[in-house]
Amino acid sequence: MNKRLVRPTLVWLIILVILPLPLLWLLNAGLTDSFHNLLIYDLGLLAYTYWLTIVYLSTRPKWLERWLGLPKMYLVHGLLGVCALALALLHSQLSFSMQRWVVLTGWLALYLAIGGVFYAAFFLSGWLVDYSPRAAKLKKRLQRPLQPPGLAVAAPAQLRGNCVDLVSCSLDSPALPADGIYHLL
């Protein structure tokens, strides 16, 4: 079979099924509740497991980068984030709780996740700004005030070899590229 098709399929199988399977089994074997309630718990657990996987993928593990390739790894990261957010939305709409702090922390986490996905789609990827000149102009205007501390924008030319590491690059130049590459310091 084609290696280019087998590896991404295997990665998706591992992430979507095998990683959450032990937690789902432990939760469903340990709780005695209705099928509806267990399904709601499972949705939240799947979203949580996928978010943990996303955090691991964001560290760019070298073995996975060599085996799968960086563009496919970014694709898995992005699509898994959307899947996790959809599962979290379903969990929040179907779930219930008698304790107010559980509800408040759940809604806070959901709003932060939605904000993170929109921030990433607008500022960290080119999905929106490549197709809309208005969005590109808005991104350029908002990029400086909304850039979190410790996040540097490096021009592609700086990453090709003119700079040993991002700390030594000149990041205070007034003309940072709108299509720069983001890296954590």
C-alpha cells in the first residue's frame, strides 16, 4: 500500500480511537449511570483527550515529524482542534451539574477554547487572511496589540540561516511581515 496514505491513516486511528480507549473503558466500567449520561461524560473525555494530544503535537516531536512530515502534522493538529471543540460544545449543551462552580469552570474553559481556535485561525494560520483582503488588513492592524508576550514573529529569511536562534534575531523592526512564521521563544 502507499506509504503516503498509510501513515496519516494510522496516525488518525491511533489519535481518534486508541489514545482515548483506556480512559473511556475505565470511566464506563467504573460508573453506573444511564447510557445518556455516560455518553455525555464520554464526549467530554474525548474532547479532553484530543486537547492533550494537540498540546503534545504542538511540541513538534521529532520522531513524528520525521515519520509523518510537518505539514501533515500541522493538519492533524488543526483538524483535531476543531473536532475537540465540537465535542466540547456537544458536551456542554447536553451536560448538567448541580454544583455551580463545575458549571462556571466548564463554561470558562469552553469560551477560552473557542477564543483560542479563533485566535489561531485568524493570527497563526493563513486560512482566513489569504482569501480576504479585509481580514488581512484587520490582522495587520491587530497583530501588535494582540501578540502575547514571548511570541515572536520571524521573517522566513531570518529562519533560512541569517539568524542562529530567534532570541538573537531583530524582532523590534517596525516592518514585521504579515506572513511571518510564529515561534515560541
